[in-house]
Amino acid sequence: MASKKNIFKLTLPGEATNGGESTQLNAADKNTSGTNVEALTKKLDELDLDKEQRKRLETFLRNKASILHNGELCAEDFEKLEDLGAGNGGVVTKVRHISNDMVMARKLIRLEIKPAIRNQIIRELKVLHECNSPYIVGFYGAFYNDGEISICMEHMDGGSLDLVQKRAKHGRIPENILGKVTVAVLKGLIYLREKHQIMHRDVKPSNILVNSRGEIKMCDFGVSGQLIDSMANSFVGTRSYMSAVRH
């Protein structure tokens, strides 16, 4: 019988009532990166958020703006804390942004590619600055350094749903919790499709993350076609990231 204990407090927020060379993308260009706090706060008005969801998103946007206020993200900004895992063609580490003391997850994808290709990848990733939803993992920025694409994201301390399942008694997550996960995933998919014309075709437990505040969010939905193509050429047989539709 599955344990009823909810280790990571998996509950949805309350339902809404109404090569040495570096290339960066962040808030330095506020008109194109989508990280202008005032503009993004206005966009929050378009979403069906409850008070707590809105508060958390606004806090995330303020923290993000403070991190990017002094310039572009680069490798020297971070201190590695620990490895979190590997998959989808990359390695994920837990890092600390040194000047702001903020913990993030940094995904590193090693690709030996031409400058024009890496610049295109960074440009395509910028749409992630616009993806601000309680059901989508937050994005801080991306850059290329020493043969690696770095994607800096919100750290979800509960890990992925497949890890939660492994920790659960008898490998089973209680039905009521699975219901909450289903609702969160559906809301995330609807947000991506309606607001950004993005379709996620790789929905699986390892791409659903949770945290100790009870939030459930999706990641790795393949917004960069060039990154997908480059990874296809570099990682033969890697299908998980490549399967996402991009527009």
C-alpha cells in the first residue's frame, strides 16, 4: 500500500479565483530579453494567478533583475556546490551566484560548434525570459563558455518526479498527489501553448520538478531548434530533448 506521507509537500498553490569565448543573453537589453520587471509585472495581470502565486513570481522577477543588473552572466559568476544529475544531453549542477548569494541550477551542454551557431542558440533561448508561470521552471539566463552552453534556472530542491517516485514507499506516489501533478502539468502545457505557441512533446517524470514549497513545474521543452539539431549531431541516440516541437 502506498505511503500517504508527502515528503516534499506536493500540493498545488491555491486555485486561482479570477571555447574560452563567451556569449551571453540576459537583461542587459531590456527591450528584447523580456526581463524588464515592470513590463513582466504587467504581463502577470494577464495570467489567472492567486495571491500567493503572484507574490512568488514577483519575488522571482525581482531577484532575477538584481542578479542581471550589473551585466551579463558568465562562468566566473558562479560557485559550484554539487552535482544534481545528468540527462537530456547535459549535466546539471547546483551553483551559487557569488555576488547575490542566490542558489540556482545550471545545466551544461558541451557542444563544439561554430560562433554563428552558438549565437543563434543563445538568441533562441531568449524566449525563456518570457516564460513566467507558476508551472514553468524559472529562467535566469544562458551563455556559452569554453565549449559549453550554460542554461541557468530556478533550483527546485525536491528534484524530479521520477526521483520522488523512487523515494516513495513501494515506488508509488499517492493518487491524490498524482492528481495535483496532473493539474499542474496541464496548466503548464496550456500556458506554453496559449501564451508562447510552444508545444511540449517530451512530458515525462524527469522533466517535471518539485520543490519543498509544494510547487510543481515543467522544464526542458525545447525552445531552441538549433540547440536540438546541434545536440542531435553530437549525441547519437539522444531523443528526449530532441522530441520537443519548436516554433
